[in-house]
Amino acid sequence: MKDKRAIQKIKSEIEKGIGFAKCKKCGCMKETLENLLASLPSIQIEESSDLIQNVNAWLKEMESVKYPCLGCEYCFPAVAMNILSESFPESVENKSLSCNFVVEEQIWPPTPGEYFAFCEGPTCSVAVSTLASVEIAEKLAKLKPEGLCIVGKTETENIGIDKVIKNVITNPAIRFLIIAGKDPHGHYSGKTLLALSKNGIDKDMKVIDSPGRRPILKNVSASEVEYFRQQIRVIDMIGCEDTKKIIAQINEISKEAFSTCECEECYESISLAKISTIPKILAGEPNNLKMDKAGYFVIIPSFQKKTIVVEHYAYDNKLLHIIEGKDAPSIYSTIIENGWITELSHAAYLGRELARVELGLKYGFKYIQDKAPGKAEENIG
């Protein structure tokens, strides 16, 4: 009976999620469905077989993945996988998406993200993660309480925490990390940070005893994790969205930090953590576009109909197709799906121009199609 209820809960969570357009484009949902297909056959109950049929149908509803994870406050696939892991641990097969990010060298904070950074001096000893409560981070950033060094959201239990680790251990002034706000259901980034601080990681870089769906740290090293655990004291304020209480805590612990280290020599004596980095490639000027054997495109905004018309021509100027749509994604998706573009540089150019004409329609400014870099594009006019 318990196993049946677990399967029913999993089905209920996925049914709710698949009803959202964003879930149909999310790697979280796609990965969960694939993991369910791999795991369910070993669960020998009738409900499991029925769920497999549902999963196959849901996979057909999925669209091209646009993002590996959105870090939603409530993540339906993450909750479903947590139920599967808790109820049938021997059956779960975890397949991970590739999740990497760029570390910028010699800049603090070294990893890009949606955060507010203030200072690097010895008096700024507190970092704050507001988890899924983005608006709390914005309020704290405007108030800029003394002692606050950096504040931002942390919505996922893997990439989000990777970035927290990189950013705090590369600033020797930071001694405390307050975690406040709503903990995202399924991901549980807040509880994962607490588990990381208390228990560390196992040999597979998985945070020990984390309730998160996929608490595997892929962008930090074991030594970086250990540096984080030694340098940072994590303060649990999960669930608190009262900025006054958070500021009071910042004031209290920042005074504590400064009272134990009254001079800059103390700050300067702390060894700076060395973190692993990914080489940064500087973008250069585009080279000339290759001629696309599939032809060229002329983009025409229709302000009256609020639509975009794209004419597809062969290089002898013969009109091949006319594509009409209300937004850039629907048009370029149609062109790609039909094989009417074959050069990546041409596809990038077309995407840029479609985005420009879409903005023109939205805000009412005149659109003139740019020439492709390095050539007289497409007999426009």
C-alpha cells in the first residue's frame, strides 16, 4: 500500500508540472522523466507499469530544453524524484545534466550571478543567501547594512552552491553565511548548505545527508569545499523573510568577527583560497559569413497585423518560402526544423535580426535589416 501511494504521489507531482509551459522546456523535467523510465521497471507493482505509460506520453509533450534548471521555488520534478529516492532507493538511476559555469579570474566575486556585492574590506564579514526569495536580496542590497559583503539568491542545490563556495572563499573577510528566505521545494538549497557545513561531501562530491534532489557539486574541488567549511560559519535563518531580523543578525555577527580581529593585519594574514578556473575566451569581431547554400532571408515587420514576415530566397532571387509569425522563437524554430538554414553563423545572424524586429514591433520603432557582417546581405529591399 505504501509503495502504491508513493507512485501516486510521483504521478501527481509530474502531472502538475507538465501543465506548465516552462516545465516542458526545462532539463529538470526531461531528466526526471528519463530517470523514471530507467527506474520504474524494477518496481514490480501495477501502478509502476501504468506510470511508465504516462511518462512516455509526457516525454512526447516535452519541447527542446531551453535551460537545465530554472531553480523554481517549488520544483515538481525535483519533489517527484525525492519521493522516488526515499521510497525506492534501490531502483533509482541518476543521470546528470552537464552543468558548468565560467569563473572569471582576478575579479571578485569570481563567478557571475544575480547577486549584489559591496566591499572587500575586513569589516565586511557577512554573506547572505536569500535562497528562492529574490525580493529579499534586493531589499537588503538597497539598505546596505554595515557588515554585509555580498547578498543574492541560491535556488539550486548544485550549481547555486558551487557559486556560493567560489565566491565566499575567495574573499578572506567573509566569515559568516546567513541563509534566509524560502527554501526551494525539491532542490532544498538551504538545507543542502547546512548539510554541507555539517557533514561535507562523499567521494562522489555529493553533499552528505542533503535532502536535495541532486546535491552533487561538479564545479568545485574537494579542497575548495573543505576551505569553505573551515572559513565559513553557516547561520540558519531558513524561512525568515523579515529584513529587520536579518539585518539584526548581520550586525550581531559582524561585530563578533571584528572584535576578534581589530586590525587589518589579521585580515591580510588570512590565506586567500586558490580556486580552479575555466579559461575565459574573449569574443572577437565576427568573420565574414559563409554563403548559406539554403538561401537568404528578408525580414519584414507588419505593424498593422503585429506579425513578422520572413521571405526565404534562393541566390538566384527566386522566392522559396514565406514564413509568418508573432515572435522570433516561433519563426526561427520553423526555419530550423524545416532545414532552411545550414550555416551556424547565418543562424546566429538571423536570430539577432528576428530579435530586433520583434522589439521594433513591441515598442514601435522602425526596423531596418542589417547587412550580414562582411557582405552585402541578401539583396534587402
